[in-house]
Amino acid sequence: MKLFGKKPAPQPRPRTAKRQPSPEAPMDFSKKNPCYEYLDSILSETERRASGSAIKIYIENFKRLNEIFGYDYCEALLQQILDYLRRATGKRLHHFIGMEYIVILEHTTSSQAQAICQEILDRFEHVWTVGEIDCVCSIQIGICSFPSYASSAGQLLKCLDMAVSKASEFGSNQMAVYNSSLQEQALRRHTIAMYLNEALDRQEIEVRYRPTYSIEKKKFVRAELYLRIFVKGLGFVGTPEFTPVAEDSGQIRTLEYFALEHLGACIAELMEQGIEFESVSTRISPLMLIQDDFLAKIETLIRRYQIPAGKMALEFSENAFLTTQLNMSMALESLAEMGVEIILNDFGSGYSSISSLMNLPVNTVKFERMFIWQLENNPKARIMVDSLIQMAKNLGLKMIAEGVETQHQLKVLSRADCLYQQGFYYAPTMEKQLLLQLMDCSMEESKIILDRAKAAVRK
């Protein structure tokens, strides 16, 4: 018996699941979907109140297996997995979309459902055998009780989706139960999604900047633009939290173009005032790379604000580099040809981001904030940071460390030759007018500005 045997010839691929949407996503649950119809019939009964637990099983690495073993192998593998799931649950298996399957366990408590799911997860820790070839297949499971958390098919599917997404945060072969905590998260996301509409209409989005200090030049030479909004009952919500909500609720395009307009105007003002700087950046959702007018928008901004090559920088998370979509790679190449600096965020957070440096036009890497924080008390973090810095340096890339807050972190990074650093140790986030005063100045020259800005943040 061979583990991961000889790769068969490529064959047509079965359909695979897309990225998990969130509760705010405009999910199209058509009445023609048999799974939806069944859930609707269970939850809409009037003569007796249906109750129990629903299970959603997502086979997460099936696409990869298909690339390795081919269509015929994976067809047999899938049939074997589905037969097992039917036996393990004792229920009918409902296909939803892609590699997602739903099981309804009527009159079953959440704890009973979890016991069944644990047995399933235990099975997936072992190999599956088709013919003489073994493989390892992984899943994520979401569990939701009804009608306590969901009284309709649409609600149940959204709750299950959140639970599966939560399970995926812990790695392969995990399960998560939709509970009050996830419900609070869902309500928070919903509140943010609703407020984003109002914030855009009322122009209540606040534009802030994070300055970046050059150890070599001993002054602030770069900056990053980011957005935040104040949501009543939640407080300030920043880009990292509301961007996924905007992606799922269909508002990301408007938000990103709003940020890009401010980015272009800021760069133009810096040049108009004769301030020396390297570049100003903003984070961009990978979804923008597949917008038909995105490249034209960037080209228009560059022309309107007369931005020289290298002055505009766009930051992308690892998600943009994980995809195999050709149009995303082509979009990045087109941006590079326009003179846009491409920055990879969260460098070192995964193998995919590191391997992508060989094939994509990345100019700069921004180190994972987690590594910087752990420099305080984790000796292994220093080894990791040293290695990543050396790798980036050998590739001729610029390196930015974000989240620098202490003198110790500064010393470790500087000794490792990380020449660009960003964080509260140097400067807090600020409005554009303060940024204009700070850029091209040393910390000593801008001490009064920095002290006032830091004091304002601490209030």
C-alpha cells in the first residue's frame, strides 16, 4: 500500500466549494435547491414544532486531492466518504453547494450531535484508501440547534456557515457549535454592515495615516492610509474588521475607491508641498483585482494626480497570493507596470505568501505583527524574524515591521537590518495635516507633534 501514490493523468475536475461567505453575504438560496427546500419544510412545520440539530460538513482539501489524483480517483473517494457519513449519522445526506453537505438530526441535542461529529472527525484523522492508493482528506464541521438559534432555512444556513468558518480557524478536522458567542459576533457584523451604508452616504468614514520610520535615513519616509468608522454601541471599528464585512455585503468596491481617492490626493499634496517621501500605501481587498474597472481606476488616479512611479503603494494580504486565478496575477503585473509598489502584508504567516515571492511582482514585505509582539518573550520569534529578514534581503525586497511598541523590539529589528519600522513606539495613527508636518522629519524634529498625538490617543 502506497501513501500518496503515483499521480494519475489529469482529468476533468469535480466542482469544489468556494470560500465560506458570512452572514452578511448576499447568499442566493434558490427555492430550486433541494437542500434548501428540505430545510424549509422541516423548519416551517405548523402542526408540530421541529427541533434538533443541523450539521454542515465541508470537505476542505478536495480540490487539492483532485489535482494530485485526478477525477476518477476522487469520484470513488467521494462516494466512499459519503457512504461513511450516511452510516455515521444514520441520516440522509443533503448536498448543498460544492463540497458542502448538510445532515438534519431531528430530536437530537447539541451534545448528542457533537458526539456524532467527534466520531466523524476521528475517522478523518486516518487515511482513505481507493484501490491501492491512500490519501488524507480533511473536513470542517459546523453544528447548530434549531429552532433555538434558527427558525427558517435561511437563518439555519447562515448559522451553520458561521460555525464552519469558526471551525476552520482552528485548523483541519475541527468542529464548532453555533452558540451565543457566535450569535453576538453575527449581530456585531450585521451592525457594522448596516452602518457601513450610512457611513458611506453621510461621509462619516474617518481617514487616518500610520507613519513609517526609516532606521537608515532616521526620519519618517513612508505612510499607510487606513479607514475607520464609529459605530454606535461598538465604538471605533477599523479596516481589518470591517473589510471582510464589506466584502461579504457587497460594499467593498465603494469603500476601496473612497480610500484610493484619498490616497491619490494625499500623495499629490505631499509633492505639491515639496515634502520628500518614498511612498504612501493603502490596503486593498483581493476582490478588487477581479473588478473590471479596477486597473482603469488606478491608471486614472495616477494620471489625475500626476503620481510618479513608486510613490503609490498598494498592500495585499496573503489571500491575493493564494489564488490560482490568472486574472489576479495579471492584474498585479499590470499594477507593477504602472509603477505601483506592491506590498505583501503579513509576511511569514504562511508558506503560500513566501513561495509567491518567486512568481509575483512584490516590491516590499510587511512582517506579521504577531512576530513583532513575540520578540518580547519568545526566543524562537527572534530566530524566525532574523530568517525572514535575511530571506527578504537576499531577494532584494524592502522590509517593514509593523506593530513596533518597545525599545527591545526596535533593537532586535535594527540588528537584523530591518530598515523600516512602524508602530506606536514611533508614532500613533494621525490625520493628514499632522502627517504632512511629520513626513521627512526625524523623531527629534517632530517630538512636539508626536507627544501631542500620543497624548490624544491615550485619552
